[in-house]
Amino acid sequence: MSSDVRGEAQSQARSGDTRLRALDLHKTYELGKENLVHALRGASLEVAAGEMLAIMGPSGSGKSTIMHIMGCLDNPDRGEIWLGGRRVDNLKSRELNRLRSKEVGFIFQGFNLIPTYTALENVALAGEYAGMSRRRAKAVAAEALAGIGLGKRLRHHPSELSGGQQQRVAIARALVNEPGVVLGDEPTGDLDTATSHEIMGMMREINQSTGTTFVLVTHNPEVAAACDRKVCMLDGVVKRDVP
Amino acid sequence: MRTFRNVFRRKLRAFLTIFGITIGVFALVVMGSLAEKITLLVNGGTRFYSDKVTVSQSHEGGGFSVSPMSVSLIPKLEAMDGVQVASATISVLFDKQQGASFGVPDLINASDLRGQSLESFKVSYAQGRPLKPDDAGKAVVGSDMVRKLNAQIGSTIKVRGRDFQVVGILDKTLTIPDNSVEIPFKDAQSILYNDLPDLVKSRLDSTRLATGATVYPKPGVDPNRLAQQINDRFPGYQAVGPQKFQEQVTNSTRIFTTIVFGVALISLLVGGLSVINTMTMSVYERTREVGIRKSLGASNARIIRQFLGESAFIGGVGGVTGLALGWLFTLAANRAGESSGTEVFLLTSRLAIGSVLFAIVLGVISGLYPSWHAARLNPVKALRYE
Ligand SMILES: Nc1ncnc2c1ncn2[C@@H]1O[C@H](COP(=O)(O)OP(=O)(O)OP(=O)(O)O)[C@@H](O)[C@H]1O
Ligand SMILES: [Mg+2]
């Protein structure tokens, strides 16, 4: 890998320790024999601890792909991922499971709650996968939901909650194991302006009070403006800091 | 609880799948109860025939067809070396025109009682007393016949149109004596004689009639060897020792048992296929859920365990309901048959536990492939799945 790529990534870090670092990521999807889709072609990104970063960019530019790879859900074809000073792109699946449950929290556009589970069970599930007993996971989950204003909705199923409430459940689920990084792929994409504003404010507050690092993919300039910094992706590379 | 909700999110499908297993287990329980009853009868019979040799006129087939023979065989048998006592016996169908029946048909039994003291198969009397050699017109009633004949000590019962006074009622033995009535030898000879065609009657003396002999070996003499010697010495007669008896019955019951269990297992396998189908559909529909779980850090083992738990649950619920239905069925059928003394089903605890366990194992096996498939899903693809 060329040294100027490293340099560029380095320069993106603003201050403090680097929480998350992607170096020269490549990812190609094969859609049939001759049809290759280069989703990432040398994307590099550095996120400082406690930072809230927005990733913008046109549809198909590779935003979701880089999020999945940084969250250890997918492997890059080439390149490195560093999570809190540790290289994680070459780990065994058992260790990757541990990282997914403890070190990274995901928030998705479509909320991605399990429809048959109550709000409490959805959040508790993350605790269980991180190794808590069911009872302890429930206690922690109840606390997390109360903290996010859903203390009265514990036994509701996702279908009985508004979009904003569902996304709050998802936020509680992402945070229940106190991960260092929360990755949000268009977390406000399915919400109206007012709710979007409310959710964004909530994440910002958590970011500031707990120091949790946030990386948010968004098409919404208002959301991006509320972040510490924003970068833009284009054709599988992270282009630049957008002022 | 969560397993329950996951299974029942498609209520009709879950119900139908469970119902498939239920039918299979029901069949297994009912058929198995039949087989268990037969096994019990056979074991009882084996005990009944444990240390003696029974001799009868040889005939094709086997079973309980009756062909009369002469008591003149008795002294000839007793003249043999290893024989302590030979006792003449009569065994005829209780109803002259009895149709096909399950297991042992109802019988009229009689013996000249010469071997009574040597008999190792002790029967106990719920009420009354055994027959004595000088009894006439008296009867001892087997436990399954009590209700059918409405018998009480001292009451009169009809046997082949004749009146007999009940002097004894037997405890349950779980084998032949249960559905038989024992009457004095002379009375039985007369019934046997009346059954014969007129042509034959004229040539026979009713007081010399029997249908078989029970031979009690001297102490230390092997009844199986003795049976062989009798067969060699008296062609035209068939002597059956304990071993031969065992072979005969186990052979015929083995075939029956195999068929019975085969039928039940096939219906269970069909149930298993429907579990495979349901679980495959369920995994397919919940692809996105699998992606979510993986994004939360669920290991492959955990995903497999979850889906296996669901298929085991389907098997278990199907198994328990099948067992419950089968139990009710055998209970009802036995009650219905009680009056005629034919309790056909025996639901043993090993059969009950075995059927439910089998259903659970079947559920787990049926869930293996779908669960493994779910665990192997690529998390990102699963999350993108609509
Ligand atoms: N599983 C896949 N198989 C084939 N191609 C894929 C796959 N996943 C993504 N791609 C392609 O990779 C490219 C980048 O996709 P990605 O989802 O990262 O884009 P994005 O920036 O998130 O877009 P959007 O803003 O619409 O969400 C796209 O061209 C997409 O079609
Ligand atoms: Mg996307």
C-alpha cells in the first residue's frame, strides 16, 4: 500500500486516540461471470475516539459496504481494519462474534428489530449474545430502555411502536453492551423530519455523555451538520472531508 | 416461551406440522400398546409352559384348533423314562362359533387334575376354591371372564347351554387362564363329544376323550429333550417343550410387532418430513432475522441451537399430544373391550417415554439441515434480504 494513502488516513484523524481505522479497503462483488461490482476500491478512513462522523455520498458509492466491513460483518478482499489499536480483519469467526457483540453496535435504516420479540427482549438479546445471563440481560435492557424514554414500552412488540420508538429500541440495543463504536447506516432514513431530529439529538447526547464513537451514514445534510465531521464517498473511495 | 412464539408466528402452519407429528406418535402409541400387550401375553405364556411338555394330536397350522385324541396315550406316556405324571387335558373354544379373535380366544379348559400338585404355574384365587376331582357341574372362572359371564361365587353360569355353579374365581394371571373357564374333566369330555360329527361319535367312547396331555418330567429331566423323545416315540402327536413354544410364539409375534411398529414409524417419518419443510420455510422467511442476530454477535452454534430448539419443540409438543391422544384411545378401547374380557392395549411407561423422546429426536434431526443452512447465511446478504 502506498504511503500517501496512510498519510491521508492519518490526516483525517482530528484529535485524541484513533478508535477506528480502515486502510485501503477493497471489496468486489461478483454478479455472474463477467460482471464484477467494485463496491470499495481503496477506501481509507480514520475515526477518533469520541468522534461523531457522518459519511455522505451518492447511492451505490459503497457506504453500506464500508460500514459492514468496519463492523466485522463482512470481510474485505484487501486492506486492514483496526479497532481500538487492534487489527480485526484477519480474526477467527469466534473472535469476530465477540467483537460484533461487545465492541460494535449497529443501527440500521429499517430498525431491524425481531418482530416476534418485545422491545425488552430485542434489547436483552444483544446482552445475551454478549454472554450475559438471560435475567441479567433483561435487567440491563430494561435500564437502557428506561434511559432512552421507553420505560413504559418494554412489553410492546415492534409493530406496536412508532418508527421513532422502534429506532430508539434499536439504539438501546446497540448501546446495551457499551461498545466503543456505534455504526449507523442511515439511522434516520425512514423517519420524518421531526423524529429524525429527535433521534439525532438523542445520539448526539449519548455521544457526548458517554464518549461513544459514532459513524453515521446519511443523506440528510441536517444530520451531517450535527456531526463533528463529515466525509464523502464516491465510487468506492472516501473522498475528502466536506467542510 | 420465545421458542413457542417463534414456532407459532405462523399459527396454522405450526399447528399442521405439530399435528403431523401427533398423528405419527398416536399411531406409535396405539400400535405399540398392541405389541406390548402381545409381548406380555407371550411372556406369560412362556412362564405357563416353562417346565412341562404339552402333547396334542399333530395337525397342520397350529393355534387352537381342536382335534380329539384318546386318553389311552396317557399310560403310554407315563411308561416313558423321564415322565413323572401325564395328565389328560381338554381345551375347546368357549363359543363353538367363535370368530377370529385377538391373542388367545376364550376357552373351556379341563384337566383330569392328576398333575395338580406338580403344576409350577400357580394360580391364585380371588374368591372360592379350585376344582376337586369329584366335582360335577362346577366351574372356576378366569378373571377376564367374570364380567362377560356375570359370574359370582355360587351363581350359575351357562357354558355351551349347560348350567355350571361357580366355585372359584381366579386372580389375573395375564395369560391363558384369564379368559378361560375351567370345568370338571367329565363335563368337558361330554361337551367335546357333542361337538363331534355324528359319524365320528359312533366310533368313539366319550369317557376316553381328551384333546391333549400335559407331561410333567421327573426332577432333573430336561423338558425340551423329553418333548423330542415323545415326538420320536409317538408319530402323529406333537409334543411341545418350553423352548419350542418360545420359538413358535416369538416367531409369530416378531412379524406382527415389526409390521405394527413399521406402520407407526412410517407415519412418523412423514411427520418428520413436514417438520423439515416447515423449518426450511421458517428459516427462509426469517433470513433477515438471522442477519440481525448475526449482527448482534450470535455465533453459528447459537443460531443452530435456536432453530434446533424450535424443531425439537415441534417434535415434543406433537409427541406429548400424540401420547395423550393415544393414551385416551387405548383407555377407551380397553374399557369398551373390558366387558368381553379383551383388553387389547397395554401402554407401558417405556413405550410412553420412548414415543415422546423419539418425536423430539425426530424433530431435532429434521431441524438439522434447516438450522445449519441458517447458520451458514452470510450476515450482510441476510440483512439485505427482503
Ligand atoms: N451482495 C452484493 N452483491 C452484489 N453487489 C453488491 C452487493 N452488495 C452491494 N453491492 C453493490 O456494491 C455497490 C455499493 O453498495 P452499497 O450498498 O455499499 O452502496 P451505498 O453507498 O450504501 O448505497 P445506498 O446509499 O443506496 O445505500 C453497489 O453498486 C451495490 O450494487
Ligand atoms: Mg446503503
